Amino acid sequence: MAPSAMSRTNDWTTALSEAQPVPYWLDDPGRPRPEPALTATETCDLLVVGGGYSGLWTALLAKERDPRTDVVLVEAREAGWAASGRNGGFCAASLTHGLANGLTRWPGEISTLEELGARNLDAIEEAVARHGIDCDFERTGEIDVATEPYQARELRDWYAQLRRRGLDGGVEFLDRDAVRAQVASPTFEAGLWDRRGVAMVHPAKLAWGLKRACARLGVRIYEHTPALTLRPYGAGMAVHTPYGRVRARRVALGTNVFPNLVRRVRSYTVPVYDYALMTEPLTAEQTASIGWQNRQGLGDSANQFHYFRLSADNRILWGGYDAVYPYGGRVRAEYDDRPETYAKLAGHFFTCFPQLEGLRFTHAWGGAIDTCSRFSAFFGTAHQGRVAYAAGYTGLGVGATRFGADVMLDLLAGERTERTALEMVRRKPLPFPPEPFAWTGIALTKWSLARADARGGRRNLWLKAMDRLGLGFDS
């Protein structure tokens, strides 16, 4: 490494020297106290397993559909402690992990899926207002930015395709000058601004607000109560916990990246670890140097991409790029902290924003994402329709989990609705193979994606084969 490069690396690591290895969003004095653990036998109409967005939305919507429904929610740790409290806070309308993924997989349903997604995001905004959830909700949209000339050409071509299909509503193409007028980075070559399809939120405050709303509507919440087993019990189901059990007519599983209580579902997801940094608050001078007055979320167009945004107090969250799959698909706390990735992210940050040299990071953290082979949620039932599940959101679940909650409730009610009629709901993705094939395939895909980024976006034979199998992948 050249001396100048070495000095720059030292600058980046100095910026990380005081970063706490905890999620910024959860490091909040307003974090609610946990509810007591279950220590007896409960009975209810609906048991919800999981206190993240998936479970919280399911419990809330069940009570809003019918206030007479007796609902219990159990959470292994505390509501919002996992992916729901560690993510970037991008609340997207897309139910399909982006329009391109949806068009590839469900072209005949894409208009319906886009409409349902827009309605779902509107419903989230309305619920935040109706329940008085203070979660820094900002409907600022998101810009996909190109950082290479070939990416700029691809964005322009994609915008032209959207216009031909009539799917460009609320979307604006930004050339180099226009995108840099929005956010000043010497790396930006073009952008595609979705003005209404994404909101920014404080993710932990959203989870905590949903928890409070559920409690106000009468949901009985037990934290530090892992669900250990799921078995039929008479006409319903029984779930055992360390100190008690719950008997329920119906069960909704919102455990996502954690092992599903329906064992056959487990092969459909793998955990992929994602990492993020949070800066100290920007000064007025630093803020002026980057512009960003419209406070959009941003993500770059590479296969190994970054996502970044402003917090309510003008910090910059910078995450993504590395997507780490641990051999065997294990979810372990020690994987949440990865200094080598933090150093890499810091270097990328100052390449994007050299005018912010000297800024420090206050928090650095990671966490597991439940990834499936089609990169958007799948759904199903078990035990003669008495149990429903939703999983596989692949990092885009802040908004889509509310839609998934509605799907689970429809399935448990045995109702044929606009949602349950969707091919996306009726069919499942391909499962992942056992080890060592899963690790080998994911490692080869990651290597190929990095190579494509370095070669002007050209995909090798492996990636082309994955595309033909419907397994086209980005990090």
C-alpha cells in the first residue's frame, strides 16, 4: 500500500476509534422497559410469536379488524431488539424488493403489487398518525444513485423502460448535475428519485410505538419469553415457553431470521449479516457542504451497494456493501460486530463525502437479515390452516411486514382476498441446499458480484445461470 493510501486508512480508522459496537437506534434513553415473562398458562384466540415488525403489525391489525379478538404476543428478548431495531429505517412501498425484481418474477401482477404496496405505505403513515407513534416519519423518497458511467446508462435505460410501461409515476431521472444538486458527492453520476415510494423512520421508535399501540388495544405482551415448541392441542395449538405455555385457536409466526417453529420452512431462508455506521451530528457547515436539503434516502447502484440517510438530528447512517453468510447459517451474537467491515465502510464513506473528512462515527453495528432465494417475502400455513407464517423479507421488511401481517391474518381466517390470490402469496421460492452447497454457492455469487462491479457490470456465466433460474442476486 502506498504511503498516502496508508495515511488515509489511518484517518478512517481514527474516525472509528470511539464508535460504540451497539445499534444507534437502540441506544436511546427512551427505550421502554420490557414486559414480564410468561410464567403461567394463557389461552387466547390468536397467539403471535415474535415482537418485531412482523409480529407487532399482526397483533395490531388483528385487534383493529375485530377488537373482540383475544391476542397474546410472546417475544424471546424485547420488542424491536433484532432486525426491527437495527435496520437503516428505509420504509419502502415495494413489496417485491424493488420494481425490477417484481417485474422479473411477477410481470402479470406487477401493477397490482405496486398498487398494494403504495396503499400499504399510506396505511403505515396513517397508523403512525392515528396511534401517535413518534418515530421521525418523513416521506422524503429515495434516490438510486449511479457512481460509474455504466450505471448511469443503466439508470437512464431503466427509466425509459418504466415510462414505456407506465410505471414511472412519482419517479424522476436526475443527470449528473441534477443529482449532485440534491446531494453533493464527487462520485455521483446520475440518480433516479422515487419521490413518494419510500419514507424514512427511526426504526426502533416505530417498533416501540407499535408495541404501545398493541398494549393499548388489549394485546397481552410477554417479553423474554421464547417459544420453544409448537404442537396441536385439541382444535387449536399449544406453544410451550420456558416458564409457561399458551393455548390458542390460531398462531401467527413472525420469527423471520430465527428458526421457524414449522421445521419445513427453515430451508427457505438463510441469515446474511449486514453492517452499518452512524456518524456524530453534522455541524451547520458540514451540512451545507453536502446539501441534502430534501433528506431523501440514498442507495448506490452497484451489486455490492451502500444505503445511506440522514437521521432526525442530522447524523449520517452509512451501511451495506458486505453481506456475510456464516457457514451453517447460524445466528449468533458474535457475528453482530465485525471491525474489518467497519473499516471498509468508513473508507467508502469518505470516498463518497471527502468534504466530511474529520467527521467521527459514534456507533457501528451489524445484524442478521432473513434472506430467501427470491429476495421478497413468502407465506404459508401449517397444521390444517391453524398456523400461518411470513418470512424472507431480505432487508426490505420495514414496510412490507405490515402487508405480510395482513396476509397471515387472511390465511388464518381462510379468506380469499386480493392479497391471497396473488401468485407471490400462493407460491414459494426455491429452498436453499444443505451445507456445504449453500455456503459454496453464496460465496461464489458474492465473488461474481464483486467481479461484475469491477468489470463495468458484466455478469459472468455463474450469475447468468442464476438469472435464468430466477436466482439473480444482489447484496
